Amino acid sequence: MKLINRTHTCGELTAKNEGEMVKLCGWINSHRDLGSLVFFDLRDRWGITQVTLDENDGEVFEKAKSLRNWDVVSVDGIVQKRPENMVNKGMTTGEIEVKATDVKLLNKTEALPINIDENAKVSEELRLKYRYLDLRRYPLQNKLILRHKVALAVRNYLNEKGFVEVETPMLTKSTPEGARDYVVPSRIHTGKFYALPQSPQLFKQLLMISGFDRYFQIVKCFRDEDLRADRQPEFTQIDMEMSFVEEEDVFSVVEGMMKEICKVAGFEIETPFKRMTYKEAMEKYGSDKPDIRFGMELNEISDIVCGAGFKVFDSVKENNGVIKAILVKGGAEYSRKNIKDFEDIAKSYGAKGLAWFKWTNEGFNSPILKFIGEERAEKLFEKLNGEKGDIVFIVADTFETACTSLGALRVKIAKERNLIPENTLSFVWITYFPMFEWDEEEKRYVAMHHPFTSPKREHLDLLDKDPSKVMARAYDLALNGFEIGGGSIRTHNMEIQKKVFKAIGLSDKEAEEKFGFFLQALKLGAPPHGGIAFGLDRIVMILANGESIRDVIAFPKTTSATCLMTESPSSIDKRQLEELKIKITEEKE
Amino acid sequence: MKLINRTHTCGELTAKNEGEMVKLCGWINSHRDLGSLVFFDLRDRWGITQVTLDENDGEVFEKAKSLRNWDVVSVDGIVQKRPENMVNKGMTTGEIEVKATDVKLLNKTEALPINIDENAKVSEELRLKYRYLDLRRYPLQNKLILRHKVALAVRNYLNEKGFVEVETPMLTKSTPEGARDYVVPSRIHTGKFYALPQSPQLFKQLLMISGFDRYFQIVKCFRDEDLRADRQPEFTQIDMEMSFVEEEDVFSVVEGMMKEICKVAGFEIETPFKRMTYKEAMEKYGSDKPDIRFGMELNEISDIVCGAGFKVFDSVKENNGVIKAILVKGGAEYSRKNIKDFEDIAKSYGAKGLAWFKWTNEGFNSPILKFIGEERAEKLFEKLNGEKGDIVFIVADTFETACTSLGALRVKIAKERNLIPENTLSFVWITYFPMFEWDEEEKRYVAMHHPFTSPKREHLDLLDKDPSKVMARAYDLALNGFEIGGGSIRTHNMEIQKKVFKAIGLSDKEAEEKFGFFLQALKLGAPPHGGIAFGLDRIVMILANGESIRDVIAFPKTTSATCLMTESPSSIDKRQLEELKIKITEEKE
């Protein structure tokens, strides 16, 4: 790397450079004044180089004495080997130090308002307020550098595969059928609003109709939702669409892409990925984004526990519910208190209760043992491959509630008991989703993915007759228990698209009003096509072992609002409000 | 490229594939039914392959007969060499055709509402309305593919050079001192607004303070300005910033980047680029973004034409104005009408008139020859290297007006007379800009680039005394008469930054209110830094020989509003307005 001011970065000098005259720039760290000696670390993005001066260095020595941590300086000096006992084998530059011949103060630094040493305990809120200081910490910097590398790897891979990155508009029209949009008042079209895109869905489909064949974009999308730790109002998607493809083509391109992404983060992964239907994922893992790095699968046990006369179980079964169980190895040690906590978790997912069976030295133990009986208890442990010392947790409820509550418990317990292998990436495709789900509030079907998803060919007839039975050509990709992407083969036939709109309760007139231009486009040469979109933030978070989405975003928004003044919403002046023809109805909260 | 459905694209089969069974997908073009034979071109992004069937093909033949242009089909067939007299050497696939064994209609296409044949004359407005159809034309597709390749080349080059692409927020705070922002009402912070960024200027400077050292981003930026042919409300910048650098480092990185960009478009360019001060550019070319692909430079001629007793010239000179001239080879042929048109152009730039001297077979000719005299006329042509048959145009006015009006005329005439070499890229750095310019309306100095630009070191003293004399460490890059980028070495010293704010009329209190967080950041370890930002749209437009910025944007906005329903602003529902606590003061225009 050619740098006019610097000869090297602070991370590259080794014993090979011994005797060279060098010039480095960076920030002072670990400044130590030992009277007749001054040591400091010079630090930049690439690493740390130790600099030394002694009292024979005259004026420069005095200058170096007066420096403070985080001052910005340039250092001219000679590379020399460190004394044997001072060698630090843990770092690239650990064999050498720079004996300074000149030190220039480039900018004086005041005492930092927060401590940004690696081990300092500083509140998250303060760290976010001074994000630009917190970003000096290497772990955070490295996460953002990983993000950069991942994005670049994606681009190069997709380019190789014939994809074209096309930028779609940011000032667009509100998408009906989506989450809440951020809106942007238009100055020219009085009283009307642009919307910031939740995804470039329709644009990428139009690009297929244009014949681009293979499109991608790494693009900011927006959702005006309340902030959560794992959700930002602006997020970045890896968005893709391909023509003349079926599911297998999409899977194959994506698996190759994930290989490249993981390589950047130092992981070798195997392809093809495992696949699982939505139903199987729910049945076995109680989640549509199962973490398959560990077992502890859910089992249906009504064949064992029903018919013993225990009414709770029997009546669930009679009402088409299910009775699901998981086995925790060594879980017989759990106290009543532990179990109560687990029950609270199950209840937070809607379960009415959490039954359990322990197998202790004294035999089986359960509040409902008297109803179920020893024999059935034994069969239960047999079915779940349990042994003495284990515990079985049971939820009897609707399919949805029993699975999701026990699925949540499964993950919680696995984390607590360290059952999840570290440094493992487990990808799994989830397929065969229902096309629609019933929206109790709106009293209509809504699209489970989105209405542009194609129904399964063999279910087209059911669109009119029984939407609830229609399965979709949709797929999600899950990684370590997170949904990292989702997509589908789309509808390219105008008549089918119309039927889907009808199934979600749009009259022909409404469909025409909302999507007329798109229905027309489908008649003008739409190829079969499909695609997928990934959350870049989340993928990087998982790869970087981050704790929150915020770890992989340079300037995240926080629950308290924003991390920097540059990001806060603020008042705008009167003249601008007048131009926009809008009025604030409530000046203060 | 692996494609499950296709064996090949429509652009790759050659005589080498003779005898192979292939499967292609695409759109029907040039469908010709010759009774016992059917020919059609199958078309996709990669090219065109001719498909043939004859009456012996039975059912498939009948199906092929019924197809229409732009139907979407897949074709199975055998590659065969075309008869000698049918070979088309102008295209990759011109030696072969595919004898179809099966044709499947994938989607039926209705008659297109616009003719998108390469030579069809269709109004720009209709083309934009059906942009997704217009995008099927190869010239437009290729411009967007070039754009993709340019962006990728930039990313790979900058990555090589140690730059990290960091995404900065889209929902940010309004930038004081900028153009008009698009605003986004916040739902959580009642009555307040986010702004969409005009540039990530402060974020990238913060990233330097964070120690990222070399940042870049290809990023959407926004300006709520009225639409013009060469301006879109959302545009894409190549944004860069570097630490511990001076002008030379920025120039060197950028020149390397431009080499890569131009290579992608098939141009070899020379570096380093020419350099010119702002003053020199104005003096010689009458523009701060001079087109130096051709000569016809401006000359100061007051030494020749003043003192002859012609009051117009003499008084301009006395009032510190200038008298500038350009010579047009062969321009003596211009009619009165021609000259009148040129005068109108000069006047539109503020000139009070346009004087001229012809050298014809009858000698010198000019309405002011009687004032200036033959001798001075001769000297004039001598100075400008003129000869018989040429014309000299003269504007006497203030420096600014004389230069810009004659500069505009220079470009206009060069275009008309085909003096501009084609397929030439002439880059030129413009340097040494004034730091401030006087804003007559606001009665204060404003920053010519922006207030974060560093003043020249040797002019720091003038900040308090005479801002008008302060020169800036700013630079622009011009290409073929367009400004494609601009940047500067920034101020990293808090005291100097404060003085600059003062010079543009901000009190200490106002500076603190608007930029307090940034002034603080400058005290907490800001390295010397500088950067630049380029307009990607414009660069690609020039490289692709496009006529308008719209040619390199997939879904541009147009003066009549927007090109697609997906992009139009629209009404939002009452509930959302209530949540946003805003009211539209004027429902209809």
C-alpha cells in the first residue's frame, strides 16, 4: 500500500525490517514515562507498534514525554529488534520496536469522555452516544471490516454467476400488504408521499420482465417498526432474482454464495444444505427457523400418555391438539424453582402449563404420575431414549402452541446447559410453507410470505375452493436458529396472480387499483422467475459472533432514539413545512 | 454458468456446438412464417439465436406457427450450421441455428403497448411509462450492465488499497448549510423529522476519527431539487475518505481508480491527470469544469484592443473588467444570423454583447473595425494564431461574466463544428479554489465547497481578517466538460473549524447548536484527513456515451413525475397521518 506520509502501517513491521528508517502515523496508547525512558504504543487500524525514546534524544524526548494517550502523532524512527525478554509473540510487530528520531503531534486529544480500553466496563448507552470512540475498539472495527468483506464476496460471486447489480429507487410508492412504511412528503405533488422501500420486490420482478435474467442488489430497506435489539428501522438486504428457474437453481446459487461468505469469516461449510418442510421443522424443533446444531427434538407422545384417564391430555387429543415432549439429559437435577421458570417460558408462548417426568434414583417422579402410571412413564422415557437422571417436559396444546412453546424451551435449555457446539454453522432450508394464513383481526386470509409467491402447481385448483390448503413455492434459509433469508418462485401468470389477490380478499377493482400496472406487466412477457432476499446484518452478526445487530452496524439506532446527533430526527423550519403543505397537529408530546 | 432449465444462453452457441442437443429459454423475436418453414430469433440478455422448424415437425411446427413476438418460450433442439449464404458474421451465434425438436410456451404475451425495436421512434414519455419494456433494448441494458461493472471495479480496487466500505445511516439529521433535504416524519418522536442524507460527509469524517483510516461507500444520496435532465432527486455517490493524507495521496488513489473504471468501459487512460487552478480554468476555458478535449482557448486581449478610443472596451478595462476573445477557425463564413444566435447565448450568461472580427477575402470586417482600426485587428488575429477565413468573438465584461459566457460559446461552437474528438476521455484536476463566496441574498460568506474543507495553511491568518482572500484545499475532477467529483483536505483542528464557522456567519452559540457534537469529536483524536465524492451516474453516463443521466438509471424519475406507478408519491391513509401527527394543509393543488 502506497502512502505518501507513512512508509508503513502500525501492523506490519517485523524483524525483517530491522535497521530501516520508517515513518508511522497513529494514536498514542499505553504511554509510559519511566523518567529516563519513554515507551508508547502507536496504534492504527492494522495494529500496534511499540515506540521508544530515551533521555539522549534531547528535544524529541521532551516532546514525547508530554504526549498523552490518544494524541494523534507521526513518528520517524529506526526499526530495531526488541531485547529477547521483551518480545511479544502474540502480535505481528512483537519482535520489534521503533526507536524514534522524530515525533510530530498532529492533533492534541482531550481526555476521552468514555473509557474505550478493551476490558473497560462502560454502559451501552454511553458507548452508543460516543459511537465514534467506541468504534476504535478492534473487536467492533473487525466486525465492520468482516461486513465489508462479506458484501464484497457476495458481489464478486454473483457477478461471476452472471448476476447484474441494479439499483432500484429509494423514493418509491407505498407497498400495499406490507409492514408500515416510512413516508417522505413530496414538495411537488402536494399532500402526497413517497415511501421508502421495504424491499425492492416489484422492481426486481419488473427487471425479470425486462430480461435482465439475473439481478441482485445489496440495498437498504426500511420498516417503521418499534426498535428491538435484533431489529433496526433501516436494514440491508442481499436481494436476488433469477429468470427461468425453479427451486433447485435458487438453492444451488445461494449455497455457493454462502460458501464464499463463510470462507471470508474463516468457516468451511458443506453443501448442499439440509432441507426440511415447514411442518417437519415445527414438529421436530418447534420453530420455522430451527437451530439444528443440537438434538433434543420434540416428540409426539399422545400414543403413550393418552387413554390412561388423564383428562387434560385426553381432551387435548380429542380436540385435534397434540402432546409434545422433549427430554433433557441430566435434567432430573432441576429444582421446583427451575421447573417453574421453564413453565413461565412455555406460558409466555401460550401454553397452559408444563408437565414433567423425572427419572431419579427413587424411580419416576411427576405431579401427574398417579394419573399416567409407572408403565406409561417407562415407555415415555424409552421412546425419548431417556435414562435415569433425565427429565421429560410435556406440553399438550394446539399444534402451534405446543410446538413453539416447547421449541423455545429447547433452545433456552440448550444454551443454559452448553449443548450448542461453538464455531458451527448449521444451515437448513425450510420448504413447503402454507400459502396463506388466516388473519383473525382482518377476517381474511393474508399471504404468509407475500402475494407474489407462486402457489404449488398441484394446488392451483384450491385457490378458489380452499385457500387454507394451498401450499406455496416458498423457502426460507435458517442458520443457527435465525431466519437469514426467505424467498420463493413467483407467479408469472397474470390469471393466477389475480386469483391470489382474490384469495386475500382483494376485489378485481382493488387489485387493479393497487397492482394494475403489475398485472399488465405480467401479460407483456413475464418469464418464470424466482428469488430470495437475505438480511446482511444478521448474517454478519452470526458469523462475527456478535450479540446484537448493533454490533455490525457502524451507526445503529438505539431504543432511546439514536446514537449520534447526526442521526436524531429534528424539527424542520416553517418555510419547509409550508412548502410541503403539512402541519404538525401536536407540537409537543 | 450452470442452469438447470437451460443448457446455454441465447448468446453462446457457435459452430463448435454443431450436433449438440440444447435447451434455450427466452423471448421470440422476428417470427417469420413462410408456410412450410418457421423461423424465429430467440432472445435473452446475452444474445439472439435463430430457431427453425419445418412442416415435417408435425405438432411442434403447428405450435411454433402460432407463436407471436415476445412470447416467452423454451426451445429444445439440435445445433446445426446455417447454409453458407445465411451465415451472419456480425454476431457470435451467426454461424448456427437451432433445429427445434420441442417448443414450450412459458408465458403468452399480449401485443406490446410500445414498439421497442431498436430503431422505433417512440416518445420519451411513453418509453418511461413502460420502462420495463424499454429496458429490453440492448443499448439500455448494456448501459446498466456497464454501471454494474464500474461499481464492482471501484469496490475491488478500493478494497485492494485498504479501503473499507462502511454503510452510513439513511435516516439521519438534516445537514445545516446544505441544499433542501427530503424529510421523513418520525412516528416515535412526534413532530420531528429525519432527513435523507445529501452526502455522508460528517459520518465519514467521524469514521476517520474512529480510526478506519480508509473508508468508501457507493451510496444513494438525496436532494429535494426540481428535476432537470441531468439531475435526479436520488443519485449515487462514490464516497471516499482517507486519514493521514494530503492532496497528492487522494489524487493518486483516485487516478488508479479511474484507470480501472475506464478499463471496464474499454478505455486506456494516462495518469497522472492534468492539473489546473480554478483561476486558470476560468481564464482559459471559462469554466470550472473545462472540456480540454479541444483547444479554442480564451485569450485576454485588452493589451491589443484598449487605448484605441473605443469606449466600451476602455471603460470595462478601467473598471477592472477583462476583454476575452476566442478564435473560430473558418468562422468567417458565419452569417449575421449565426452571430446573432451566438450573441444570444453570451447574453444568457450575462454578457451585454458579443463583438466580432472576421478576416475575409476582402480583409477585416467588424462593426467596430472603425473604432479599433486595421492595425490592431491584425495584431488580434496574430495573437490568436488566426488567418484568413477565421472569426474572433469578444466579450468585455467582469472576469466572471466574460469568461463564462465565452466559455459556453466555446463549447457550443466546438460541438456544432465537430471539433470534439470522439472516444476521448480528458480528465483534469481543478485546484486552488476560493474558500468562500459572498452570498448577496444572505449577506454573508458561504463555503464554496463546504465548511469542513480546510483552508490553505498559509491563509489561516486571513480567516478573521479577509475571508474573501482565503483559498481552500479543495479539488474537483472534471471529465470532458463535466464535474464528476469534488473533495478536499478537511479541517481536523477544532479551533480552525470554529473560525471557519465564524467566517460563514455562525456565532459560537449557533456553531455549538448545529455542530457541537462534531466540534467535540475533533478534540478527541481527529487525524488529518481528506476525501472526495464522485457522481457514479454521471461517470457511467459519460463512459456509456449516454445522452442523459436517465440512460444509466434503471427506474429514473421524470419531469412529468415518475416513470412507473411503483415510484409515484401517493396518498397515505388517515390512521398513518394521525400516528405521524401531521396534517395536510391543502388537500388539492
